[in-house]
Amino acid sequence: MNQEKIGRFIAECRKNKNITQQELAEKLGVSDRTIGNWENGRNMPDLSLFKPLCKELDITLNDLMSGEKVKEKEYQEKFEENIVNTINYSTKKITKYNKFISLFLIVFGLFISISAIMIFPSESSWGSIYSVFGIIVFIIGIAIILKPIKWYKRLLLIILIFTFSMGILLFTDYLNVKWNQEAPMFRIITTTTGNVIYYDTLFYDVYRCNFDKDSEYWVIEKNSEKTISDLMNFCK
């Protein structure tokens, strides 16, 4: 549909009916600025307003979508053409809306994940909860973008992206433990025994020996099955 042509036609019909933009706006329940945007070709009326707009301007839907008075002999041809154009217009509008929503969710999800890591102390479990929540929001945004793809391909891509995203979080957490000597955010169990704080994660173990002392130091190992007595003797 030609927005500018339709806009000029709306303005022409309104003026022929001796109706101001304000009066037409009040009858349709919109602002006079909205009417102005229609007539200038900046926006199209919402589909729900097509029928009441035509009623107020005393024109047919076919006239409105054509942007001109349709001759009787051309009516059927124009009608079919306008139906196709309306479907295409609606599809593009929905696609544009979905892109906006998906982009918002992607940015918002990343913002939550990054903020959670930066704001919450590593000892707090809220950091891991909010960062994972952010990744889920991020994945929902990606899923909307991938909607046109076949479902099994979309599912595979979502799983891969989720796995990759979680891998980045876990690797970042590991680097933070190694370089900054802070408790792992994504830990399963925390155990304090004697002079040792033990953090059990999915892929490695962390031992904080002689905690809160001048001789404190950290040890990172592959996952092991140490007993309580092993932990008590670990830092000796």
C-alpha cells in the first residue's frame, strides 16, 4: 500500500466532508496529531480503524486501500490487489514489532547478566540466579528472531547458543576465582571445616586455606571426593 497516496486521499475526503482533523480525531478516538501523520504519509491507520474511518469519510475499504475512488469496472481487480497488499503490510508490521521485541529482550538479558556479575558479591547466590535469568531472557529474544526457521533447527541453535552463553559465564567465573581469588559464583556446595572453606563447582573444586588470616591462600583443583578429615588436613 502506498502510504503517501492513501494519506493524501484521507485528507481530500476529510476536506470534502468539511471535517477538521480535530473533529475526525475525536470521532475515531485518536489525537489530531495521529490524523496529521496519516495525511502526511508518515503512518498508516491501524487496521481496526479502517472501517470506522471509511464510515466517517463515506468511502469503501477498497477506496481507502487504493488511495482513490475505485471505478465499478475495476472494483474486483482492485479489491483482490488490496487484500494482498493488506496482508503484506500486516506481515511487515508484525515482523517489525517482533524484531523490536527480540532486540529489547537480547539487550535487556545481557544487561541483567552483566549487571548481576558486577553488582552482586561472589559470595551471594543472587549473582548466579540473576545472571542465568538474564541468559534465559537473552535466549527468548534469540528465539523470536529464529522463528521463521524450522522448529528442529531453531531448537538446535537455541541449545547451542544457551550452552555457549552459559560456558562464557562459567569461564568468566573461573577466571575471577583464579585471578581475583574470590568465591565461585556458580558453586554447588560451600563447606567450612577448620581453617578451610571448600567450594564445590560443576567442573572444579576451590579451597580457601587459612581464611581471614595473613597466611590465607587459594587452591584450585579438578573435582575430587575429599572427606571432612581430608579437608581439615588439606591446608596443613
